[in-house]
Amino acid sequence: MDTLNPLRSPQAPAGLGMLVRQDGTADAWAGLLAVVLVLLFMALAPVVARAQAVQGAAGDGLQAQVASLLKQQALPQGSSQEGAARQPWRVEVTLGQLDPRLKLAPCDKVKAYVPDNAQLWGKTRVGLRCEQGAVRWNVYWPVTVKVWGRALVAAVPLRPGNTIAQADVVMGEVDLAASSSPAITRAADIVGRTVVRAMEAGQSVRQDDVKNRRWFAIGDPVRLNVRGEGFLVAAEGVALSPGDEGRCARVRMDNGRVLCGQPVGERLVELVL
């Protein structure tokens, strides 16, 4: 009886030798392909690196042009009233980045400009235009302008439906340009109004966060003050539309003329010429 030797491999079945040879050939081709790919990568790596370096240098140059243009612009200026003191605004300008997937053709002359109707306030942009080059292109560089000033912030969490009390708000430093809705700076303009958007403690209170006050209804008699440089004319009329704060209210005067003014108080409309 033969003794089983665990260290001796059993004889390979017929046909296995051919399979081994085929697998060996496949492994050889795979190894050769790997070597070719490595050599190709090594050859292309310097080219890719140079292209990335050129693109990066071009991006740095464009960013420098944007920064230079912004230094020549008039940034927001103003001050916030708190008690008897006024504190000037503090402005911060942060440059964003172009989309890294964007590949710009070489250009001999690039001009930076502020687009029409663009304001240096909040999230905005600066244009870059190729004026001399084989390919003319135009892109926009993202810019964020933060304007820090004193305004009302929630002292406690406020939820929709809450009526704001004097103790619910305090003064704090906020980014006035963070939202298109103006920040509220006077407690008298917000106390008694209803919250329509949830606010956490410390969050800036904006006009869109509270419900507009209705100073009068359709058909109510109202007083219209017409203001101009150096004069004030008062007249009486009848409201043709609700007197919602922030919206133009139509008023029919005694002579039949219809004017549109801003509701500013109880049955009071103001028109500034």
C-alpha cells in the first residue's frame, strides 16, 4: 500500500499542459501591455505637467487682473446707526475660482471689466474678455463682496407665526450683502410683526423674514404726502389698493387723479418725486 505524501503534487491530467502554456502566454501579453502603459505614462507625464503649469500660470494672471480691477472700483461705503454712534461698514472681497474644466485658448490681450448692471454687493462677477488671440473668448470670474454692518439679529429662535417682541431682537454685526432682502436696522420697524420664515438665534433679520404690515384697506380715506427737494404737499384721497408695506398703493385724489405711493403709516402714503 502506497503511503500518501502530502508534499508531492499529483500528476496533471492530460491536456492541462496546453492550458498552462496558454495562460502563460496571456500573462506575458498582460505584462508587456503593463510595461507599454507605464512607458507611455512616463513619456506623457512631463507634457501634461507643462500644460497644467501653463494653465495654472494663465489662471494666476487672470486672477491678478480681476484683483487689480477691483482695487480701482468704488466699493460699498456707509455706516450703521446704533444709538448716538455711527459705525462705518467693513468690506471684504473674496475672489472665487474659474471652473477647472474650462480650457481657455492662449490670448495676447485680456481685458477685465465689470458687466453692465453688475453690483459689487454680495455674490457677483467680473468679466474677462480676450481681445487679441486666435480664439476670442469671454468668461466671468466669481466674486463675493461682504459688507459688515450693524443690524438686528434674532435673540431667540423665532418660528413662523410668532409675533416679534422687543426682547426677541438685538443689534449685531451681520453681512448686509448676504441676501437680496434688506437687513432690518430699527426695532420699531419689526416689533409687532409676524414671522414668516424660521430664524435661529444670532441670525440676521431680513424684510422677507416677517410679514408686511397693512396700514389701510381698499376704500379707506388716506393722507398723501408728496415730497420733493425743498417742499412737501399734503392731500387727501381714497385707497384703491391695500396699503401693504413695501408695495405701491394706488390712491384716487379728490380731483380724480390716481397716484401710486408707498404706505408708511396708519392711513398714510408718501410719494417722493
